[in-house]
Amino acid sequence: MDVLGSLWLGLTVALQPMSILYCLIGVVIGTLIGVLPGVGPLVTIAMLLPATYFLTPVTALIMLSGIYYGAQYGGSTTAILVNLPGESSSLITCLDGHQMARAGRAGPALAVAALGSLFAGIVATFVLAFLCPVLIEVALMFGPAEYFMLMVLGLVAAVVLAQGSLLTALAMIVLGLLLGMVGTDVNTGDQRFTFGIPELLDGVGFIPLAMGLFAISEVFRSLEANDGAVVVTQKIRNLWPSKQDFLRAWPAVLRGSALGCVLGVLPGGGAMLASFVAYAAEKRFSAEPERFGQGAVEGVAAPESANNAAAQTSFVPLLTLGIPGNAVIALMAGAMMVHGIQPGPQVIESRPDLFWGLIASMLVGNVLLVIINLPLIGIWVRLLRVPYRLLFPAILVFTCIGVFSVNNLSFEVFLLALFGMAGIVFTKLDCEPAPLLLAFVVGPLMEEYFRRSLQVSRGSPLIFIERPISAALLVATTVLIAIVAVPSLGRFREQAFKG
Amino acid sequence: MIAVRGGKDVLAGSLFSLLGLAALWFARGLEYGTARQMGSGFVPRWLAVILVLLGMAIVARGFMVAGARMAGLHVRRTATILLAVIAFGFSIEPLGLVISTFICTLIGSLAGNEVRRAEVVALGAALAMFSGLVFVYGLRLPFSMWPAF
């Protein structure tokens, strides 16, 4: 496949005025919510998803993806200036970034973060462009058994790479799968778990579920943590990093980008994991590890590059196999389906303009982001002064409006309240909601593939072992489960998270 | 007296098992079928059983392994947030966007840590106007702005 030619096609799509406009809107909103602590890309994308109905699928996806990787840029601003992570993936940037700010070097820190992110974003875009077509070739060899095992692997990986207890995460997955079954069964026409409510015939709405679990519980969590007073800082002079900064940061950016690209592709992986691992790796392999935590520029460059790379490459499973790897990408899958596009390996054939346009738009977006982030820093800083007590009612209201706007059904607003309560309860009980959402999205598909596999094999479950690719995936799944279940390895995993 | 070491686990596990049992109950009318010709009840029942088992395992862990206890429930804050959403749900159709937004903001603000009355009312009005402009005039969403009468 002529990748460069296809990228060129993608650029012609991405450089159209409407595409650029919505890319700009997306990255600006992304930066904005990245800067504001307590509001993240997940909540924002969920809120804006209904508003994208009136756009073409291409512009909708360009805008929504812009929000996601734009947020990775914005999060670093808050982390460096205020020692608060604007985004979970910027948590580790607080360590060295804020130290640099205190030493009067906020400007270089911000610049290194932005430029590192730009580099990583461009690298990740090319990784997407070259890797996806290859993976799609592999995916076309997949039958229902392989798809089923792959989804199982994806869900298990999401559990393994997530924090918290394995058993609890598995339970959340099963619960998500069950929720996905609500509605009319495609094969038999039976109604499952609908309680005679007509609005449930098509199943539980994805938007009320996602927003209840994430947005509402997020508001609750932020109020609990009393995110009231935010202390802002000094003036930012002298944006440009010193030569020494460049020399030190450059290899960190390279390593961070590489790590980010790899970790982003893994299901359950994502920007936060990538930033943590990149920082840990950088510190481990540094000649002077004691500088970390005191304002080492590599401690900013590596995680910031990694989180941007990972955010973009997390699109790989979606664009090649149609399987979302994390909750944000699950929302993107939702957006595609809402526009009538079934995610999967056939998208590159049926909608090459969408596929390549989306990838090419990431190049455009990253450039726009550097332009926005560096000169306009002052504006973002001023935004940090908005007190949370004004912000959270707005989030509540927009959540309600967003949910209602999907189908104009008050029922779905009540579902929002129900899942909001569920989200709060889960938060209190240390149950991660992300696996539930993932399972909800892939569940119906999984059931379908499971059913078809058993039909093909005439009822024999051995089909999953007999077919080679499926067997390989099954082995990989077992290995992953073993990693978590075996106590000594489990401790290793916990160490990685304590970092 | 059996020592409960991990309060959260016991609660979480019980919740899961209860939900699993509920799922089994509600799926009782569905056809099970055979592995070759699966009925609509095949997968749900298996999943429900797995959920009940996982729940029990988590409860067991709660009794055996020292874990965290659940912190206070903050019923007031939870109830306020949910009430704001429910109020919106009841009022959006009969009363239109502007009033529902206002009500939701008012109730929702009460969940906050500091509540200043004048500020809340101003915020409510501002959000109501903003939502009206953006969602109805700007995005042309098919809501009614004002009450039906």
C-alpha cells in the first residue's frame, strides 16, 4: 500500500477549510479542558458527541480527536505552573516541571513540553500511517473465533494494565457485558432485561452510561477532594530553553515518543501509563538520576512526549480492528457508529477519506497546538483562576443537556442519574468504571462472534484452540492473567504503579 | 465474631453478587438453547453466574485480606447532585431549556463546599441564557426554550 500517497490524500481532506476549522476548535477546547483540573477529555468528548451529529463524520472525528491529544498539551501547563495535574497524564510532569517553574524556568519547561509533544505527535502520526495498513492485512485473516479471542484479550489487558484489584475489574467487565445485553436480542427478537420499558428496546444508551459513570462521578470526586482554591504563580519570562536544556531534552523526547507509541497501542494503555513509564525509564537510564525531582528537564520532556504519542497511537486498535483500547477511544467508536460507520478493518477500504483524513489531521492539529500553546500561555493561566464552585454546576448542566439532546428522551436523563449514582458508588468502593464501559461497547459484538464461532464449530468450544491465531491469542490472555494472579509478579505490577 | 478486614471489598462483592442474582432472576424467561443453537438466555445466564461467583470471591477476600474501609457516604452531596439531574429530567420537557437549566444549576450548586446565594442565582441565570443561545440558536437542537404554555 502506498502509504505516502494515502497520507497525501488524507492531507487534502484534512486541509479543507472546514476540517481545519473543526481541528482548531477541537484542539483549543482540548487545551482548555486540559488546563482546567477536574475536567478531562473523556467528559468533554462525551458532552460534545451529540453536538457532532450535524457535522460530517470526518470533521466530527477530527474535532473529537483534537480534544483528546490537545488535552495532553494543556495538562502540562497546569502541572508546571500550579503543581496540579490538569490531566491525569500530566501528573508526573508536576514533579520536575513545577520545580523548574519555581527556579524561574517555567518558560523553558513549557516550551520543552510543547515542542516534545509536537515531535511525539508527528512521529505517532507516521506510526499510525505505516502500522495501520499492515495490521489491517492481518485482521482480514480473522474469523469470528479470532475476533472473539482478541476482544477477550483486549478486555483482560485493560484489566491488567489498569490499577486496582483484578477480581473487581473482572466483575466490572462482566457487569458491563451484562449491561450490553439489555435490549432486543438481534438473533431471536427476544427482549432481554427491558422491564417492559419501550425506551430500553434498543438497549441502554451509551451516552447516559458513559456520562453517568464518568462525568457525574468526576464532579463528585472533585468536590470531595475540595479542589477549591488554586494557587497561581509568577510571570513567565523568557520562553526559550537554553542550549543545555536542548541537549538534555532531545534524547528524552526521542525515548519518550518511542515508548509512548508502543504503550499507546496496547489495549488499556494510554497517555497516563505512557507518561509514568517514560519518566521511570528516563530516571533509570540517566547518568545523574539524582537530578530528577529537582527540576530535570528530561523529567518534563520524556513524559510529555510519551503522553502525546500514546494518545494518538491509541487509535490503532480502533482503526484496524474496530476495538477500542480505552474509554476515550470507546467514545470515538461510539461517535463513528452514531455517524453510521461500523469501526473495523473495512473502514480503510470503504472510507479512505475518513481514515487518512483523520490521521493527517493529527499533523495539522499538533502544529496548531504549538502555535496556541506557546504564545497564548497567558490566557490559559488566567483561566486557572476560575473557582471550581462555578465550574461544576456548569458541568452538571451541560451533561444533562448533552444526554437529553441525543434522543430527546427524559428517560435518558433519568438513566444518567441512575448511572451517576452507580458511578459514585463504584468510586467509593474502589471499582474502576473504565473496564465496564469497554465491556459494554464490545459486549454485544463479542456475543455475536461467540455465537457464530460455536455455530461454525457445531457447538464445540474447541474451535478457539484449533484455529492457530485464536489459540495464540488465548495463550497471550492466559499469560496476562497469570502475570496478575501470581503474587510475586503481582507485586511487581504494584511497584510499577507506585513508581 | 468474624473480623471484617476489608470493608469495601465486602460491600462491593455483595453488590456484584446481588446484581448477578438479579440478572439471573430477570433472565429466567429467556430461552437457554444449546451451545450450537444458542438461545437469547445462554450468554446472560452464564455471565450472571460468573458475576455471582466473582462477587462471592471478593466478599471472601474482604474477610481475609486487610483492605480499606469505606469512607463516609456523603449522602447529602450525592443526593443533591442526583436531585439536580432528576429535576432537569422532569422539567426539560414541560418547562423548556431555560428554566430547567436554571433549576439544575440552583440545586447542583448546593452540593458544593461554599454556597453564596447571589452568586448561585447569577450563575444559574448566566448558564440558562448561555445554554439557550448555544444549544437552541447556535446548534439548532430541537428543544423548547420556554414552557409549553
